[in-house]
Amino acid sequence: MLFAWIVPAAICLLMHFTAEACSKGNVAANKLPHGVAEICDKGNMTANSASHVQPGTNITLSCQLKQLKYNEQCKIAIFFNSSELIINYGTSVSTKFQVLTYGKHMFTCKIVCEYKKKLICGVDIMSGNPPDQPRNVSCIQYGTDGSPTCTWDKGRLTYINTTYVIQLSDGTDIFCFLEENLSNKFGSLVLSKKLNFDSTYTVVVAASNELGSAFSQPLMFMLVDIVKPHPPRLLVEFENSVTNFSFVWHDEVRAQHCRIRYRPLTGYAWNTVENVNSENFSLYGLEPHTEYEFQVSCKIHPERGLWSNWSTFQTQTPEAVPTGLLDVWYKMQDVDSQTQNISLFWKALSKSEAKGRILRYTVTFEALNRGGPEAEVTTQTSYTRTTAKLDYRITVTADNSRGSSPPAVIITDLGIGDLPPPQKVSALPMGNGSIFVSWKPPNKFTAFINGYVVEWMDTHRKKSLAPPPTWVKLIAANLSTVISEHIKDNVCYDISVFALYQDRAGRVASVRGYSREKAPSAGPQMYTTPQTNGVLVSWEDIPSHQQMGCITAYNIYLRKKDSEGAPAVYAISNATSQREFYITNLQRGENYILWMTASTAAGESPWGNRELVCLESAVDWLIVVLTCSFFVFSVCVCSMRPARKVLYSLLSATVPQWHDKAIPDPANATWARSYAAVKQGELSVPSSLFLRDTSSFEEPETIEVEEGFTKTDSQIFHEKLIFGKVHGRENHDWQSESSFGKQESEYKALPSTTDGDSYEHQLPYLYRRMAEVTEQMQPAPEYLANPISDRAAGYLPAGILAPATDTAAEQQELECSPISVFPTTFLPPVFSYGGKLNLDTVRLNGSSFTR
């Protein structure tokens, strides 16, 4: 291994003492001794080749034991990387081996005794390539004060240790530099030698290893050829104009030849300025408010040497007054007979047109032949205003920090009906999100046309959230265009074309179009309404994402429920506005099944929902009509008094007989005579207590009477039972039916005025004892159905009796009473009694017993 370091040193010394021979590349490598041998303690091993060979070399390996005694059963063997090559009995062995691979090959000699191996000796053979001639030798020096660095291409791999040495000669002296970079493909070496600009230098690269050596072609240069100056320090300054710039940079003293290049940051192409011989330069005509990148590179000699790396500087140019004209479009909509809505839309200026950041837009309205302009400011690209119905001259400008753009002018015209629309507008699908639109000029006034506007909008947009339309303006010579902005496949669009008559839009010509479409993925939602002679069918639009294009027609299918035949088809071609259809000539009482489909140019949709319809028969309708007529007639009859009297008489005749059973007169009761005997006071009732409106049905006032005791018998219980059956037994002390069988007497307490509780559910209007008795009695209702002549005069004391009055007035009043299905005994006519009211004239019915 020591030999590997001796060779480079010898080569360097050889180059140093034989400069002429080095420069010509004729230095030869030292020859290595032929054969290699290793002498060990137990034996020797030899190879008939050198320690370094090239692939394909055949070598002979031998192993010789020294004079030592081994068991006769032991053998001697040669191994290659632990693989046995040969084994024999004796003291020596020999074999041949061909080297096929690169790298280290290790051969060993061993004694093998009964599966035991003992190492005797061994040799190593290295396989590799001699070095190729170094190529592409170059040298460079960064800056005028640096050191040169030389690089070269080593060629193919050697796989063995190879040394590279650079010989540098200035014509007088030769300097050798050993490579420090151990890269396998490229060599690089920094020469620790200060070079000057006046000398010419020669560089030779020498490569050597155990298999040979090689030298590069000489490289001759001057320092000016290999020096690469450092990038200059660049500064960009603005001049008075926003588009003029001055470049100032500082470089090494010798780098006086420069070049400049610049571009917008959004672009890729460079604008280059060559042969700049000073450290300042001015540029003109740059775009305002634009980010630019500026670069400068310099070198020492105008025709020789290397350019420095680019130095970079980025900045933005100042703003300028906008130069672009806004593309403005408008819509007009009537609010009422006096006012209108004018909506303006415009497209933002491009960066090259805006010349800066647009801060706002100024919109002015000037009524033609009326007053001065009115200005409004907005930051949006749309504006809506409600104005009087007049013709206006409208201008829109874009403003930045330096000024305003030229005004875009729109003139609205209420007499737009006189300006004809374009003719034969058509839209052809082109796929890939584009539609071809074409048209013909209007029939007249073509000389005044200065352009066309094509506008399009998604037909499925929501009216309340309608986005601004998309439009394009064309010159008058263009009668077709391809629209692609915001166009999607499987979507239907409303396309409108306007002719501009000296900036006034004429009437519109519209068509529907699409880029690509399919058959609808779903059918419409259908509703049916049976009517007298048929069925009214209505439907909703298919959801926009399921229409898959422009709907051109609807089909309604009708078939009897139990029929197997083909259904009847009703085609509806007006698919844009019609949403209902009336089907006639259907049979009453027959069940029909209906369904609908929608179609585009690409095909028909699946069925929508199915509806089962059955028209009612004429008999059903006749019953409904007669029932309604009867109720209307009844209301009319009841509103007339004579007819109501006749109807009342008819209804009274149909009432069951048990309704006419009279209620017993309480004045005939035995307990009433007993009570009168105990209390000889005179009962007088104020007439105001009997003033009750028969229509109010208010509950009577509670009667307070004094409590007394009387002995009852079965007859008395019988009379109480009649009242109990009519009004129930709640809150009453009367006996039930089961008490009739009892023969024993019972005492019952009568109400007393001295009791602290009020008895609200006793017998009202029968007995009241009042502190003061009025002189005159007011009219009171008659509560008993029996005639006065039928009563027993001896039931009540004579002091209580009073004369009765005629009941003619109550019959007349009865005629005005509401119609009732109850007998007349429950209709309380009003009559008058003078003086005091006695029980002889009082009659009771069930309505006086409140619960």
C-alpha cells in the first residue's frame, strides 16, 4: 500500500524537474515488479501476476508448506473468498483463476485436517481500470482578488485508488497541486496561487494508478479569461415621469462592460439592453402601476471573459391616469306609470387600462332636455336607480389616485319600440363550454347601427338573487360570435342580441341555447284537479340540476286503470311558459292513470309521479246541488215572518204528545195550605222580578224563604216526583221513586230567611217575602200551562188571590218568537197584572227550575 503514495510524489517530482516533458504529456508511469508473493511462518503463497490487474486476467496461484510434519490425513487447499478452489494431499498445491469482476479478490491457503482448517498464508489481488484521459478541463476565478478553481471530467470509474495532479505553468515555473476532492466522476481543485492579468498560464491534469497513467490536453488562458466578477449592487430610481427609470449600480473597478434586462413579474419574456458602459442608465415607456424585475450583469473585457451573475431588483411603477373605456350595459324596468328602474352593469378595466388601483366609479344621470347632471359614487361594478320615466344620458368613469378614465356613455330611449331587433338569431352547441351565436341585421335603419351586444344568462337563476348578465360588445361588421364565459355543459341559457343604434339599444331578439345537453334525469311533478267535464293537469318545473339542458316539450300520458292498451298522449310544445293543460271528454265514474315526461333535444325524461283520477257521476253532483239549494231556501224562508209562522205550526203538529203534558200547579199542593196556615202573611212579589226577556235565558234570581216544618205523606211525595223527573234531583231534598212505598211520615225543612246560606236551586218565583211591597206589578211571564179556570180556588188563602188578565197580547207576541220544536207551554208570553201577584195566577214550567 505504501507504493500507492510513492507514485504521485514521484510524478510530481518528475514534473517539477522535467517541465518540458510534463507540458507535452509524455511522463510514463513506473513499471511495477512482475508477480506478487506473501511469505508466512507456516508457508508461502504466490501469484504470477501483479497485485492490481484488469478484469479478464488469468492468474496462477501456488501454496508451499514449510518443513513441518502434519498428519498424513491432512490436506492442503486454496480458497477464494471462503470458496474452495483446489485441495490435495501433500505439502504444496497450485491452481489457475480468471479475474472477472472489479474490486478486491482475497486468496488463502489452508490445512484441512478432519474438518478443521488452519490458515497458512494468503495474497490479495485488486481488479480495476487504468485512468482515462481527463477531459473538459476549465478554470474560473470569482472576483479579481480570488484564487482560480479548476475542474475536469475523470471519465470511467477505475475501482482502484487513483491520484490526480494539476500542473500549472506560467512559462517560467511549474507548480503541482494534488486533488483534494475524491469524487468519482468530476475532479475539482483550488489552486493556491495568486495569478496576475499579464501572464499566460498552462494547466495539465495528470491521472495515475497501479494500472497506468493519463494526461489531459493543456489548457492555456489569461486571468481576464477566467475571472467572473461579483454581481453589481443595483439601485433603481424613478424620474419625474411615472414610466421613466434610472439604474445606478456599483461594481469592481475593472468590470466596466454591463448589460440590463427587465420584465413584469407576471411575464416571462425579458427585455434586454446590451453594451452599457457606465454605471447608470435610464429606461422609458414602462407600464404604470406594474411590478417589474430589473437585473444587471457585468464583465471585465467587452469581448473576453465571463459575465457576472445577475443582480436583481424588484419594484412597482407609480400609477397613471386610467386610459381604458368601461364596457357598460344596462337594463330598464317599469315600476309604475311614472317611474322606472335603470340598472347599470360594467366590466372592470384591465391592469393595463386601469393604470393603478381603481378606488371608485362615478355614475352621472342627465335627463335629456331637463336640468343638469346628477353624480353618484359606488365601489361596485353595478348600479341601480329609480328615476322618472324620461330619456337619460348616463356616463360611467373609473377613478384612481391620479385621475378618471374617459366616460362611457349610455343613452336610454323610451321610444325603443321604433328600433328593430336583429333577425334570425340562432344558437348552435359547440361543446366544451361554448355556444356559437349568429344573426342577421335588422330590416331597416342598418346605416345607423354601430355595433351589437350579445347577452346570456342561466335560465335557472333565481329571480331574487339574479346575478348580473354576461355580455360582449361587437362591431357592426360582426354577425356571429362564440360565447364561452361562464358557459357550462348541460345548462340552458337565455341568449339575447341587441343592435346598437348610435349607442342606443334597439329591441331584443332572444333564443335559448346550450353547449351540450342530455335527456332530463327526472320527470316533472304533476298535480291533477278533477272538474265537471275533465281534468286540469298542472305541473312544476324540473329542478335545474335535473333538466340537463333546454326543455323543449312535455308529454301527458292518459290510460284507463284496468286497460292494457297504449295510453293517449297529449303533446305540449310550449314548454317555456305553459304550466297547465285541460283534458276533456273523460267518462264519469271511470278510473284513469296519468303521468308526465319532459324532453330535450337529446331525449325524453323518465316518468314523473303517477296520479289516479276519477270523475264523479252526475247523481252525486245532483245530490250536492239539491242539498245546498235546500239550505239556501230554508234560510230565505226563515227570514220572512208569515212563512216562519206557518213553519212553526207545522213543526208543532209533529211534536210528540208527552211534550204537551202540563206541569202540576204548586198552589194545589197540601204543603202550600199548611205553610199558609202557619204564616198568615201576605205574599207580594215585586213586578220587576218577572221582567225577564224570553230571548236572554238568564238564570233567575235566588228566592229566599223562611224555613218551616210540615208533615209529608205519599200524596205530597207524588207531587214532588213530577218536579224531580223534569229537572232532576241535584241539590234537592225530594224523595226518589223508591220512597213511594213508604207509609211513614217524614218532616222536611223548608227554606228559611234566617239561614245564612242562600238556596239558589229551590223553587224560584213561587214564594217570596219581600220587605217592601210595590204598589204596581210589572208584566210577568205565565209559567203554568193549565187555564186559570181549572185551578181550585180553595188551595190558597183569599188574600193572595188576584184577578187574571186577558192573554190576547201574549198570543200576538208568540208569533214573533223564534221557531222552536218545543210545545207552547214552554214559550213564556208576557202579560201584566195589576197590584199584587198571587199564586192563583202564577203558573210554573220546567224552565224556572235552574240547576
